Amino acid sequence: SDSPLLRALREGSLVTEGQAVSCLLECRPGPISLKGPGGTLVCERDERFRFVMLWNGDGRQNFVCPEPQSWMVDAPNLPLPPETTGFEALQPGERRVYRLRYYFEQA
């Protein structure tokens, strides 16, 4: 779905100063980029990170945190199928490795 927040993110016009932001977004494939006054924060992520939690506290500390996530918040308890939520249970001894890389491109 579309919202003012998603439109601002896509356009690179989201201003997080002075307003609290806390939301889970489903991502399109490819890197996540957040533009700021000094440049762009880029997050390259494993395809299994289908979601990103975007959070900035109360909006007054001059930060924004994009946190990639492999499943929706509270996914094990949602009445939705794992294909939708991203939930994957691990068996005893099973291991999964996910890759994530952040870097900053100066303007």
C-alpha cells in the first residue's frame, strides 16, 4: 500500500527531525538508501531481510535507524501464513547465516 511516509521515502524527501517514526516496512529487492544532508546511508541486505524497521526515537536526537528484519514483528503469533510473515522456525542445531552491509556515501 502507499502512504505519505512511503512516498517520502521513495522520493528521498522524508524528514525525520522533530517527528517520531516507528514503522515496519516491506522492502523491494535491492539496497535500502536513506538520504540526508551529508550524504546517503546505504544498506545492502540478504534477500531474506524482507522487512525493515525504521525508527528514530522521538525524533529529537538527530538519528534514524533502519533495522532489516527477516520477519514481521510478532510473526509467530500472527494469524497469517509464514510466506506472508517471513517466519521460519529453526530446528535444534540448525543454523542460518544472513548478510548485511551498511556504508555511507558522502554528498
